[in-house]
Amino acid sequence: MNIDKKTKILLAITLLVGLLLGALLFGGSSEEKDENKTDASSKAETWTCSMHPQIRQPEPGDCPICGMDLIPLEAGDEDIDPDAISMSESAMIIAGISTYKVGNTDGVKEISLNGKVEVNERTVYSQSSHIPGRIEKIQVSFVGEYVKKGQVVAYVYSPELASTQQELIEAYTVKDIQPELFESVKMKLKNWKVSDATINSIISSGKTQDRFPVYADVSGYIIKKNVELGDYLQKGQTLYDVADLSNVWVLFEIYESDMSWVKKGDKINYTVASFPGETFSGTIAFIDPFINPLTRIAKARVEVANSGLKFKPEMFATGTLKTKVVGNKATLSVPKSAVMWTGKRSIVYVKNETEKGITFKLREVTLGPLLGNDYIIEEGLKVGEEIVANGTFNVDAAAQLAGKPSMMNIEGGKVNTGHNHGDSPMPMNGDKKVVLKEDKTAISAEAKKSLQPLYKDYFEFKDALTKDDFNSAKKALLAFEKSFNKINMSVFKGESHKVWMNYQTELKKQTLHATHIKNIKELRMTFEPISNVMIAMTKAFNPLTESAYVQFCPMANSDKGANWLSKENKVVNPYFGASMIKCGEVKETIK
């Protein structure tokens, strides 16, 4: 087959183009893959914990503090602000962290007040008897009865009044000779509220009356009855107390901490339990000048017109008062949950989000007054900055562990969570499980004495769990944590020093997050490893002056069984409380 010159040239060009296209499409692919592979492996050379970013390990595994799976540390993570704590979005979700963007507030404080309807003290009147004597008949029979002005409320027999009537009759016969005597006797009767008509009736008839009526001086409702039929009265003695309920008071309680916010003339919107769905308003007319020394409250008075007697004394009321912070400048506020404070220092954690991830950094702020659930910020923040609103304690705990500035350590630096023997620190939370030594180890009397508060708090912790008392149990656990932190390591000498350091390491690990425990189930999970340490320490050091009992529940710890230490031989189960209070047995007695 003959191929002409033109065809040969065309074939050569086609081959050359094919080679070039092949080089472009497939050339260098193995190098790129190797490079990508190298980059991927380099990114995963360091592994950390999303909850505890201070953890750095060269290979994957579990976090030695919380047990979570380690995640690869991305390139650039180590270049963040040295004073900031980094945290992934997943860690924020697990830790319950939410943020809040700082903005201006209207500076209005809302105060909730409790109160009740009371009788208007200005309308209270004490009805008294102007006639001394014995009550022969009483017209007022019960509290709450309405009395009208001028109504006869009682009839009184009075020996003094009888003799004075006789004097009146005799004085009348000589009034032309001794007019002063006659006027004197008449005035005496008038002082006893005897009317002119009654006096004229006595004179005209020439006969004395045995009983005299007592008339109501004012109209109103009886609020207190002081006498009964047959009682003897002194002149001016009170028969009953009466009040006009057409105007009443609503008295609201003001706590001492809110006194500076409440002023005369402030408007209160309130509701009354007896009238659901209705809202009333009134103005503060008076504030007590004194605070009750027992309740530490003062009362603010709102006067209410009570047509139709709608409001009845002793009805409960709930009011809301709004008052504005003094000052004209813009006011910043943040949620109360965002602020942590110790002594005079108040701090928040400010969020910073970059390409390298999310970080939080501590910042001191100056607080103003508390407005409901928000604090006024006088200094330290700007509009638009984002801060931690919930989960602040979790962020602070991570900062403490990482040696970053935190609430308790504003300068930063690694937290002393272990004990250093030269260049070899004792195992801490990041190490493998420590084997607790139970062999008898001699300690001094001083060392035994230093352990007593620890045992006291442990047994209180145990007893509170048996009663399902979360608050007392958590309080005892926090006290337990403080007790072992106060123990002076120098009282343990020789071999006992190393043994104690193992116990201390384990106890610190188990109480590291004690502050954040939110339910009794978590407390019981913490109680199990703490009990193991206390049992081992009791066997090794024998610090107690009386026998202790190692007790065991086979159903605790997800049916794996769990021990605890007790001062009593009787089993009272702390892992289940009232639901299975007697579950368990005494496994060992430590004498």
C-alpha cells in the first residue's frame, strides 16, 4: 500500500497532538495524589478533644478527661490567640453553649410585686358607747354587717344615767331659782349623747327611762366586733370597728433591693386573682418610710375607688412596675446568665469567629443595675460584639484546664491539677486508669486527722443520695471537693505520700465537673468511682476510729455492680434511693 507524503505528515501531526493531550490529562496525577495524601496525613498528625482542646495526642483515641472521641487538629489551630479558648461547633452544642449579640436597651427595669387588697385605714371608725352601763340589747350581730349612720346599734342600762335623770327632774322644779344647776344637769346628759327630745320627754313625763339607745355615728361595714349582750361598758369603750369600703388600698410589697427603683407617683399595672383576664392600673400614693425588720420589705400603697364593692379586703394582687434607668446615654445590656463574677470582678466570654475556627476570650466588664434578667453594662463591651449567653461556666472550665485566663486565674497559666515530683508529674486525668493500692500503709496521727472532713462530707453525700435529695447531695459533693483540696500533702511521709497522690489524682478527676452536674443520676455516676477510692483509702490508711462497712449492689452501674462505704451495718442503697432502698449486701467490714 503506497502512502503519499501528505498523508504521512497528517499522521505525524495527529500522533503529536495525542501525546500532548495524554500528558495534560494524565501526567503528574500520581504526584498530586501523593501530595494530597501527604497533606491529609499531616493534617491528622495531631488529635485533640472538642471539649478539652488542651489535649494533644499523636494518634486517634478517647479523650483522657471526658472519654469523647478525639478529632484531628486542623492546620492553623495552633495559631489562634494564646489567651483564647478554641471550641468546635459540635463541642458548643454538647456543652450547651449559646451566644448573644450585644445591643442597646431602653434601660427600663421591670419589677414584679406581690400585694393584697386592704381596708382604707382612713375610713376605719371605732364606734364607742358614751353611756356607762350594761348592754341590754344589741342590734349588731356579726362581722361584715352593714351599719347606717343614725341607726340604733345597742340599748344600755345605766345606773348613773338613771340617777342623773332624777337630778334633772328635781333641778327642773327649781330652775327659776337655780337655773345654773338645771343647765349643768342637762349638759351632763348631753355629754352622754342623750338628745334634747329625750331630755324634754323626761321633764314632761316626770319619769326616768331604764334603757338608752346608742346610735351609729357613721355608716360602713363591721370589721371587728368587741362586745356581746350583757357586757358592762365604760364610758368611751368601743362596741365595734366599722369601715367604709367604697375606697380601698392595694398594698404591694417592695423588697429592700428594689427600694431605689420605686417612687411615689409611679404607675403599677396589676391583676387580681379573683378577676382572671382583667388588668387594673393605679398610681403609688405612699411608700412606707420604714422597712419591716423581719421580712425586709416596705409597702407601697395604691388607692382604689371600689364602686360596687368589687374589691374585697385580703384579695391577692400581682403587679408590674416599669422604671427607667437615670441617664440619657445609650445603655448596653446582656443576659444575667452571661456574666460570671468573683468578688468585685465580673467577666464575660467574647466570641470571635475566623477562618481558623471559633474562639472565646475572657473580658472584664463593669456592671450596672440588674434590669429583670439583664445586666446593664457600663464598661467593657461594644454594640455588635457576640458573647456567651448560656454555658459560660463550661467555657470557663475549659479555659482553666487549658491554662488560659479564666475567672479564678485572670493571668492564665496551667492549673495545678496534679503533683510534680521533679520532672515526672504524677498521673492525672490524661493518663490510663490508676490502680488503687489497698495494702496497709502507715500514716501519722496528723494525716489521719486531716482526712476526717473528707469522710464526713463523703458520708453526707451518701446519705443525701439514699434520700433522693439532689440539692443536699450536690452541696455535699462540692464540700467533699473543697475538703480534699485543703489536705496538706506534707503530712503524708514516705510510701504513704505516693499512695495518697494516687487517691488525690482519682478524686480530682471524678470531681472535676462537679459544679456542672444537673441531676441526681449524674451524681450517682460520680459517687461510684469516688466510693472505690474511699474504700481503697480506708483499707490502706485505716483512718477511722470506728468500723466501716463495704456494701455492694449488684444492679447498680448498669448491672455491673457497685460498692460504697457506710458507717452502719444496715444496707441503705445510695444508687437507687427510695425505689430500691434495701437492695444490696455487706461485703466486708473494715475494723
